[in-house]
Amino acid sequence: MLSKQQPKLQLYYFDIKGKGEPLRLLMNHAGLVFEDIRISKETFLQKKESGEFPFGQVPCLIVDEKHVLVQTNSIARFIGKLSGLYPSDPVEASMVDAVMDQEADITMGLTCTRYAERNGFAAIGSAEDPVYAAIKKSLNDEVLPRHLGNLEKILKKSPSGWIGGTPEASIADFVMAPRLEWIPSNFGIDPDILAKFPAVSAFIDKFNDLDSVKKYYSEKIIN
């Protein structure tokens, strides 16, 4: 059981945005106090080898120095339930869950090519390899536009402009927006790809205009 007052929260991740940034932004928005522990590759490997990180991955959230939570979406749900940013209604919660799961589908191809060896795709070669180039072209020209087109339709139907259709920003927005911004930074992807989807671009602007997000980036220097 968690303590009745806010539990002690320690977030472990690298000193980059990646999969940890949504959680940093979410906890700041929720007004939760947490330790933002940014680890080196060496520290990560040591803790991975010792078994401190389940699945050998980060982000990892330590709660009250004894509960070890992993996987971005799982941690986001925990934070949402702790702070009221996760819907209590089962249908609304399912819609929020669907958006967070969709983030993985959208970025799967990028993740597999960016971290090819880790994901078992070392055979696709390097950026100069024809197979690698063909995959990147498919992602840029077909896969990503299809996914972004689906998001465009969802956002146009949202009465609030938030991606889960919630009245205010939910955990889905905090998981999705930073990851959408990450897409154009990938090699072989059109840097202006998001601009082709006005509702998606407006959603990202809306997210970045949240007071908590603006305050966070005015005070933090993030790689």
C-alpha cells in the first residue's frame, strides 16, 4: 500500500528527453514533488546488471523507496491516478489508454531503425545501406502519414482539442505530444512532416502553451 500523503517519487532516466520527458512534464503539471535522477550510460549498465531495473530498461519510477514501476505508460497511469489526471470513468479511461498505446504504434518503425541492433534489426545496415534507405522512405512517405492522418481526424473531432477528448489535458496528451515532436528529428524523416497535419500541429502548440510546460522549459536545460 502507498502512504496516504504524496509518496516519495524518484524517476530514473537518461539526461535526454526520450521516453522520460513525458513523465517529467506530467509530474510537474500535477504538482508532484519528485527526484529527477538523470543517469549516465555507465550507471544504467550497472543498475541493469544488478537487476534494479525490471526488464533492464528506463524510465523507472521508485515509489517510497520500495515499489519499482517501469514502462512509460504504466508509470503515467500511476501518476494520473495519483493526481486525478486519469479518468475515473471506464470508457473515458479506455479512450485515453488507446491514445497512449497508439503512440507506440506510431513510433515503432522509428524506434526499430534508430536502435536497430537492440531491437534485432541490425541486418538492415547503416544509413548508407539501400535496405535502410528503403525502410526510411516507407516510414516517411507511407507509415507516418497514415498514423498522423488518423490523429488528425481524432483531433478534429475532439471538443476540447485534447487528444483523448477529455475536457482538460490528460496523461494521454503528456505521453503523445513530446513523442510527436520527436518524430522529425529522426534521420530520413521530413523535418516539416508535422506541418502537413494542421490539427496535429495545433495540438502540439496547445500542449506547449500549458503554463506548467512553459514554466518547466523556462527553468530546465534539456538535451
